[in-house]
Amino acid sequence: MKNLNELNLGVALCGSFCTFAKTIALIEELVNKGINVFPIMSFNAYNTSTRFGDQADVVYKIEALTNKSIIHTIVDAEPMGPKGILDALLIAPCTGNTLAKMTYGITDTPVLLAAKSLMRNGKPIIIALATNDGVGANLKNIGHMINKKDVYFVPLGQDDTIKKPYSLVADFSKTLSTIELALDHTQIQPFFIQY
């Protein structure tokens, strides 16, 4: 396994805005471990302010932590795999929309193109899912992608079985362990159950 402090890791954010605080904390943890983080954002994630945070503040925090400009265009995302810039890609949060598009080979955002460019070179894609329809319309996409070579899921489970019975969210505290195992081409236990 590659030393984590030598790892060039893309960290891609999609539009599950309620998990951005967790992702920013995760980016800080990864940087503190010596991982060279390359931030990537989907168009919506990069351009949208929500009740969970102002767009400019989110971008500023991520760029300050990584000391890099966020990759937020198709053109800038494309070379990630072919030029050997990244060793692996973490999509955190990965929305149900992005997962569905990955399932069907759609590459119309910087995140999806970065994923495609790494997949064609056999490099690990780590998915930290956050979707309100994981036990609904996206369940088949989880099943499809979990079977795909070089795709690894951060353990996920239901975050609120009463108010959001179809929602699934990754346990962000398990991300580092998932990355370590993915670099050895091993899937961590992908599901957890909350009682």
C-alpha cells in the first residue's frame, strides 16, 4: 500500500449541502495526515449558496485547507487520470444524482469526468454517499456500483429511519479506513445498521 503521506487524492464534492461541514472537516483531517488533496466540485456544489453555507465561504475554506484552487470545470477535471495527477478519488458527498450518472456512464460534471478519467486507468474511486433515495430509486445504482471494479463505498446506513426512511448517508468517520483499504483493492464492510 502507498504511504498516505505520499498520496495524491482528489476530493470531490457534489450537492449534498447538508454534509459539507463534515466534508470540510474530513479534508482538514486528510491534509493533517500528509495527504496531498486536490479539491474538485460539481457545478452545483461550486456555485450554490444554501442555508448550510455561503458558496464563497465554502470555496474559501476548502482552498485555504488544500492550498489549491478548486477544480470546477470539465476542462480542468479531464487530465486528472491520464496525466497521472491523482492516485485515487474520494467523492464526498456523492449524491444519488451523481451515483446514478456514474452507473450509466454519464460524465457531464467535473466530478463525473474526474471519476471516469481515473476509472479508465484502474485507480480507486471511493464513494461517501449522501442521498435521500438510497433505499428507493438509487438502491439499484448502489448495487451496480458496489460490484464495479475499483469502486469502494464508505460504510453507509440510514440516518433517520422515521423522518427519512429512504435516506442513506456514509459514516464519514470511516472514510480514512475506507481509503486505506481501497488502496489495497479491498472493500471495507460497506453497510452499518443503527439501532
